[in-house]
Amino acid sequence: MTNKPTPNASYSLTLRVRIHNLPGKLGEITTAIGRAGGDIEGIDIVSVGKDFLIRDITVNAASESHDQEIVRSVQDIDGVDVVNISDRTFLMHLGGKIEIASKMQLKTRSDLSMAYTPGVARICEAIARDPEKVYNLTIKKNMVAVVTDGTAVLGLGDIGPAAAMPVMEGKCQLFKEFGGVDAFPICLDTKDPHEIVQTIKHISTVFGGINLEDISAPRCFEIEDRLKEELDIPVFHDDQHGTAVVVLAALINALKIVGKRMEDIKVVVNGIGAAGVACSKIVMAAGVKNIVGCDTTGAVYNGRTENMNWVKDWYARNTNPDAEKGSIHDCMKGADVFLGLSAPGVIDETDLTNMAKDPIVFAMANPTPEIMPEDATGHVAVMATGRSDYPNQINNVLCFPGIFRGALNCRASRINEAMKLAAATAIADIIGPDELHPDYIIPSVFDRRVGEAVAAKVEEAAYATGVARRERATSESHFDTAVT
């Protein structure tokens, strides 16, 4: 099987090299980098001397060891000195990736007296008299907490709250960039579900919504369920529901290509963790009747006792209508759709040939999928992964900025199933019938239409289901909403 990583910007280096002014030296460098498997992104002149040039050469690699191999290949060239090596990903994170900025300048005493004392006291009194004014007169209106305990970070596992911070900062960046939502990382130094719930409740006054992130299963289910019941603001576990929404959007369009209906297909899900359970629930809500989940023990079925927990007990009672047993390879037989939310290389070409005609495969383990697209070529009708270097990336950024934008716009008390289904439909509808293609079932994360479309449909669903608390379609005047 093909599992060799592709060079990408995650392992991007800038080599500053001092090149003796001899013919052909730059060609030797580019050839050496190419032979080492590096992907040259740019070459820039830094300075010129009497008998030398200093250049910056930016190269994408596939891993840290590949980085070192590329550097050695350049260092071995006579007449070339590597002056400095910069890891561009580390440089991007120096000092963190986000900041708090003031929305106005404070230049005069008048500015200060309105923004702070004594004028701010009037705003405090207004909120004390009418607590709903906190939405109009503070950051709560547009602020989301991105909360983790660091127990299930990316594919890294339980690395702790401090090591999780770069991911949470990145999430906050995405909220702002793609939804115009302000967000702040909250990394909690506890794994106790009760402590996590209590802490979030105690800080919730500041926030208009809570985005739970990278909390391990099954604790994440308990934490989210309790917070949804005990808070009056939206609580959304993105690893579950963000993934599920984008998977459903991709599945809607993939089924159009193969001409199949939700109610007729067999779906096999590998990985019954947070994302696997949420993906199962949302496709069931969309009409799928035959869904079989597998974990490291094999098929989950009603009556299984080995390697179970309360979440898998629910899963066993509500899925697998034919009580299939056996390994993932057994369950793949006759399946129309495979959803992989598990580990690299768990299925192979034989499994794909055992699926139904025109199979759909979403292999979303990151960074290495359950089966590489190169190995699936010729065996599947539609292929998707979680990676950005292949077509059809299942990426949560298509979902969560727009979902929270819509929820905040209408001051929703929660994000319900109708809002998630609306978000999935909005994402799928971005791609018109004439554009639909096996390599284009899901829009790009940089398609600016997505966030707006998702927000609009989510807001509509919130009003339709009665969870929106803001009067609809009223022209807002700062005077009208702020006066005491």
C-alpha cells in the first residue's frame, strides 16, 4: 500500500544559503533538493557580494526527518554554505497566532471617560437593570469560547492543555477569518467532566457560545449533554458535529453522482468515537436506515459485551439492523458507503472490490487515511479524505464558523439537529448541478460563499424551531438598543 507522505507546507523550511559565484551552483542546489524529494516553493535573492550570492530557498518537505535530509543534500554541495535554517511553521507560531485588539482609539480624556470611568458605570447600571443588554453592550454578542482539556488533540492524543493551545489558537483564527466571530482559547488543566462543566458554567457570562474541542470520548458526550441542559447559550462539540455536518454535505452530493438514495444505502463506519457516533446520527437523521459501526473489536451489535461503554451501548441498540458481526473487512461486503474516522491503513483494495457498485469512500483519518487515494483509484466512484493535498477535503472549517455566526445572529439558545441539517444542506448546495464532479463534491475551505450560506440557513432553522431569542428582521439602531 502507498503511505509515503507528500511534501506540504506543514514541514516548510527556508534555507538561507551563501553561494560562491560559480556557474551552475543554483542548478546544483535545485537538483539536489529535487533528488531528496523536496518541493521548492520559492527562491529569493537576499544580498549580492563580490564573489558570492545569498539566497533564501523555501522548500516543502514531508516530515521532520525529510527536512533534515534536504538540508544535508544542500550542505554536501561544494561552494554552498547553509547560513541559516528557518522552520516556517514554528515562525508562524512565535508569540501565538492571535491577539486582543481595541475597537477604537483612546486619544483624549473624553474618549477615556466614555470607554472607562466614569462613563462606563452607566453601561454597567443599564445591564444590571436589564441583563439582556449584555448582548448589545459587551463582547458577549460575538464571542465564543474554544474549550479543551487537551485529551484528544488532532491525531496526537492526550498531550495536555498547554500543548493543545496552538490548535485552539488556530481554531480562533478560523472563527474570525471565515465567520467574523471573535473567539478565545480556554485550555483547562483538568480531565474531570464535572470540573470541566462547572468551570465552563462559571465563565459563560462572557461568551455567546461554547465550542468544545479535542475532548476524548466518551467524556465529551457527557460534558456536552450537561452543558446543553445547564446553559442558555449554544454548546457545540466540533469534533462531533462539525465533522458530521461536513460529512453529510459531502454524502448528499456524492449520492447525486452515483444515483443512490439515503434510505437505500448501507453505510459502514469505522471508529465509534466522538466523530463516528455524530456522523452516524446525522446520516440517520438524513434518512439512512442501514448503518453498521466497527471498532477495534469488530462490528458493534446489540448484545455485544466486549469493549463496550454507554455510548456504544446506545449505538448497538440503534444501528446494525441485520445484527452483522465480524471484522471491518466482513462488514464492508455489499456496503455503498465507507466512513473512516479511525486509523491509517485499516482497509485495502480487496475491501473496496467487495463493496456495492459505485462505492463511496470517505477515509478521514489524519494525516494518513484508512486507505490512500492512490490505492483506491479505479475501485471507487467517489473518494474523500481529511487532507488538503487531495480532492474533496472533509474539513470542519466549512461548518463551525457559519454555524456559530448564524446562532449568534439570532441569539439562539442552542444548536439543534435542524440547524445542523440546514448547515449540511447549505454546504452541499454551494456546488451547482453543472459543477458536480467526483473530485468536487464539497466546496473549498476558501470559498467565501460557504460561511454566509451556512449562517443564513442556520438562522432560518433556529427561528423555525423556536430556539432564536432575537426579534427577527428588525432594523437595529445603536440608540434604540443601548438607551437606558
